[in-house]
Amino acid sequence: MSNASIEIPFEVRPRGAEFAGVDLGDKRREDRARVMFDSWANRPEASLPQAMKDSAGLEGAYRFFNNPQVDSEALLTPHVQCSWNRAVGASDAGLWVLAIQDTTEMRFGGAKERSGLGAPMNDGDGFYAHTGLLACLAELGNGSRVGVPLGVGGCEILVRPKDRPRAPEGMSKKAWARIRHFAEDNEFLRWERLASDLDAAANAHKVSIVHVADREADEFSWMANIIERGGRFVIRQTKERRLEQDSSAQKRTDLNLDAFLSESHPIRARRTVSFETASTKGGGRRRKQARKGRTTTLGVHAVSTTICRPSLSRATHKTLAVNIVIVREIEPPEGQRPDRKSVV
């Protein structure tokens, strides 16, 4: 990485400012929060016993977290406000502010069952933290740019029930999928709730944001709601979609997004990158074909199209006009499928 200095587009405040306004209903709890998180900030990668300076500090931390008066939202609120203040500084400097959404699984092993936790994807008890991280692109002294985190702009805690609803005996998968899609406890709705909260906070602070999300957010209703609020987004495209038929063109029966993206499009830019070796083994999302590590050239294509609302959707919009960036390997090695990714 370059040693050039970063031009930070906001005021760098003392670390203690993040918890200056914490309100836990008791000064002693608030003082404990500041001391504890200041120690943890010195070693953010450490476990709680490692981060605390001594046994008294560790015992105080355990009591703090076991106190029913300590609320995660109250702890996070002052930091969220500081994050948006930094976003204002970045926006005023003319920089794009990104709101990056993703979900993190918090899983706790062991034989002891913990109260208040749910069933994660793997063994043990846990919960999910669906977070919106604010970030911007700051200028380096050499003219290039680097991503700068601004802090958490919003967060939702999701506890998955251990007795999740199951399809009644005899009901088809398609019928059950429709029921679950429109259910109020559909887990996907966390994406829409957080995006709405982030847009509301951005409007309150007069900051323009761009939502960034991975493939789980590739949902027509999520995109439609952001567009309806006047927002913008970048997501990784993975779902097949129907395209709007151009009335002036000859009618086609294969008008779908995947076929459209597979067509030849002008290359707008080229970039040389290095791929690591990737196996088909391990992980919940396995590759269909192993990939040998190599240095290759990618072509960047940009196209515009209009996608149609799928039959299973909460959205009221029938179509959405979108821009799609396709990144495709130009000359893959013989016997290797060309890597292709697309974002909307």
C-alpha cells in the first residue's frame, strides 16, 4: 500500500468522543462503558479477557454486560451519531458516501443454552447483526483514492426462532415459498428496514448516500423501494430476470437478463488482476469449478436495461430502469470458464 498521506474529509476527534453522549440511566454504568470500550479499542481483535487490563476490569465488564439496564441500542446510538457527523463532513467535501449493508452471524458454542438467543445457520446459539457501515473514498497525496470507514450508520439485531415455521404436510414448496415471501417475519425484510432507516438518517443530515450490498439484496422490491425514495444502490446481480419488451423491436421469447448479459457489449475499461486458487470444497457456497491462480485481464462493460417485476414480489412497480456493470475475463486459460460478475 502507498505511504502517501490520506486527506481525511472530516474532523478527527478523540476516541472518547464516540461514547461522550452515552445514556444508560446511571453515571457509573456510563463511566464503565467509556473505560471498557477505550481498553477494547486498543486491541479490537482481542477477546474480552484479553482486552481488559486486569481481573477487576474483566469482572466489571461481565457485570456490565449482564446488567439488564444495559441496552445495545443505547450503547450504539452515540457512535451512530458520530458516524453521521463524519458522513456530513465527507459529503460537504464532495465525496460519495457509501452505506454498505451486510449480515454477520454471532455464534456461541458450548453445551449450555443461552437465554435470548436463537438458532444460527450452524451449531450453537446466536443472533445476527445486520449492519449499515458508512464509508467514503478519500484522496491520497499521490492522486489515488482509498476507502475510509466512517462508522456504523444503523444496525438491526435479528434473533432467529428455534421453532421456525415449517411447511404443512402436503403443501408444495412453491406454495410454501409464496406464503413465506409475504410473511411479516420474512428475514429478508431486514434489508428493506435498514435501507429505509439509512435513507431517513441521510435525509435528516442532508447527506446523499449510495447503498452497497451483496447478492442477498438482489430483490426487486428492495431496489424499487430505494428508487421510490430517490436513492441509489449498487448490488451484486445473481438472479435471473425478465426484461421489458421493446415495442419497436422484433418480439423475442428469450428476453431475459442472463442472455442479455451474455451478449457482446463494448468494453469501456480494462484492468489486470490476480486471481487466487479457488477450490470446489468447503464453505456453504461452493464453486462449481475449481480455479487455478492466475493473472488475467478483465473487461468492464456498462449497459442499461429495464427489468420486470417477478411474479413473487411485494413491489408495486411493474418495471425498473437500471444500469448494469459487467466485469468479464477476456481471455481465460484453456479449459477454464471465464469469470464474470455483474452489479446493478
